[in-house]
Amino acid sequence: MNQYVERLYNGIIKENPTLILMLGMCPTLAVSTRAMNGIGMGLSTMAVLILSNLVISLLRKVIPDAVRLPSYIVIVASLVTVTELLIEAYLPSLYDALGIYIPLIVVNCIILGRAEAYANKVPPALAAMDGIGMGLGFTAALTMAGLIREVLGNGTAFGFQVLPESVEPIGIFVQPPGAFLVIALIIAIQNALGIRSRQRKLVESCDGCCGTCASSCDRVREGAAK
Amino acid sequence: MKNLILIVVAGALINNVVLNQFLGICSFLGVSKQMKASASLGGAVIFVITVASGVASLLYDYVLKPFDLDYMKTIVFILVIAALVQIVEMFLKKTSPAMYKALGIYLPLITTNCAVLGVALTNVQNGYNFIESVLSGFGTAVGYTIAIVLLAGIRSRINEEDIPAPLRGAPIVLISAALMSIAFMGFPGLSF
């Protein structure tokens, strides 16, 4: 049982995909304008992540090594399409708010990264648990960034007025620049507290993006060395 | 004609793909450390996004739409992009080794660059035809290149400055990006 709980702790705190591993920055920056959008995006991604981890773990002995990445992409893309249709049918307001970022879950590095780094090596239950942990960590980070931006930029939290009307909200925080600023500040605070983000080496040397480009990262480094 | 020019300018400056729509952030932050690498990646991105937009548009108009397979577009586009990048890589390797040497190592990175899929999907959403899609893809990719080359320039200056310890690394780069994004907010004021 312990290793399942450890997966949750690992995903939410120790290897938080957004804040520590710095994966999936695009949706983090793009949809964190409102705390509610953060939760919606986080949970949609989590649903895809749990299912993709589960399916890939179940098929780990079937998929030949040479074609594993295209296979993963097809699996993830199918799951994302299902999720997109479900959101469109049952949560139209969320569908409008997230827009193009729902289909873009396919290229979210967290999903292919976890498939490649973890799910294809372990039994299904553990892989699904890893999906839950990572999904919760991603949701928590997105919601935190969304909450900060919503309070500062709009004076509301989850749609409710929290700052008194007399305080003028700082509009820039719900605009695109605010996304960069808030994430920069969160990482700066983390650095000041001495929490090391693992990305530093990765991001600076290469794309830092995902499991898929790990091999191409090596080639970039070789290319740069020449 | 005016409409077509507007699509290119809007893609490159007004709706800048990185600073306004947050697509391709990973490579924007990762590769911008070196100016030369940034420019090469920019060249590869312009090439791939322009071709991918055209191919995706043709596929959508002549295969997916007539057969009512609209909902398959995410799966089809991502596979087409992945295959296309592979083909482009092999083609360059065979025909133009010099260009392959300059761009080749960046091509695999582009498969998972969300900007490519993002542009293809946006084009379909906006109902663009083939020419409009290609131009929109080209404009977007030029916007990406402008943003990454500018950031690379800023970062080469940052390296010589004394940055407060907690801000070193990713935070200062993100703050620079925020300032660039504020500057790019001026472009919607362009009137035609």
C-alpha cells in the first residue's frame, strides 16, 4: 500500500510536474487567468493522464519498442478527443473558456513524459496512481497560479469578490504578461526557500520539454558541442 | 489581398504565438540561451509550420470534412505533423546536407512543439482556406522566430548582469518574457 501513497506524495509535492519538473508550461501560462479555469484544465489533463498511464501500462508488453512513441501519441490523442467531446457536451462554458488548449493536451509534455519515464515500466495500478498524483500536482499548481492572477487582476476568487470594490485590480495580471510574472515569482519564491527545481539543467541545455525529446536533446547537445 | 497581409501580420505580431497565446513555451525558454541556436530553430520552425499548415488544411478540406470525420482532426493532425517532420528530416539529409546540418538537430524537437498543432487547429477553427492557412502558419512561425531571437538577445545581456540569487535561471527569463509580452500588447493598436 505504501508505494501507492508514495506515488501521490511524489506527484503532488516531491516531483510536482509544473513547479519542480517544469513540464507543461504552455497550459499553465495560458489558462491560469481564473482559478476555476485552472481546476477545469487540471482535472481534464488528470483524466487523460490516468487513463493514458493505465492503458500504456496494460499494453507495455504488447507495444514494440521501436514504435512506442507513435503508439503513445495515438492512445493519448484518442483519449483527448473523448475528453474534448465530453467537455463540449456537458460543460460548454468550460469548453469555451479553455478553447484550443483542450486538444493541445495531446502535446502536453507531462503525459508523454510520464508514459515514457514511468507508466511503461510498472504494473497498471501503480501507473494509474502515478497519474492521479501527477494530475493532482498539476491541478494544484494551475489553481494556485489561477487564484493569484484572479485575485490580483480581477479582485475575485473562484468568481466571488474578495478585494473591496474600492481597490482597483491590477489588470495586467489577467493579461498575457501577468502569466509570465506570476510563474516567475512562484519559482523565485521556491528558489529563495531553497526548493530546487529539477528543470534548471534540463531547460537550459535543451527543450526541457518531455520524454520524447530526450534523445533529440542529446543530439542538440552534441550539435552545440561541435 | 489586404485580408491576406493582415493574416500574416496578425499571426506574427498581434496574436504572437509565444507571448500572447503561450504555445511553444518549452523551446522558447529552453533554446533561447544561444543566439545561433535560436535563429536556426526559428528557421526550422518557419519551414515546418508553413508546410504543416498547408498539409493539415488540405487534409481537412478534402478528406476529413467530406467524410464527416471532423472529430478525428486532433489525432490526424498530430500524426501528420510527426510524419511530416520525419520526412522533412530525411529529405534534407539526402538533398541538402548543409541545411540538414544547420536545422536537422532541431527538427525532432518540433514534433512536440504545441505551436505546430495549435496553428493547424486554429486555422480549421477560423475556417481558413488553403492559401490563408499557409500564410497564417508562415506569419505565426515568423512571430515565433522574432520572439525567440529577441529573447536570446536579451538573455545574452542578462548573463553579464548581477541578478539577485533567487531570480537566477528560469525566473529572470520569465520576467524578461513578461516585459516583451507587455511591449507586444501595443501591436493590437495597429490599424489598417
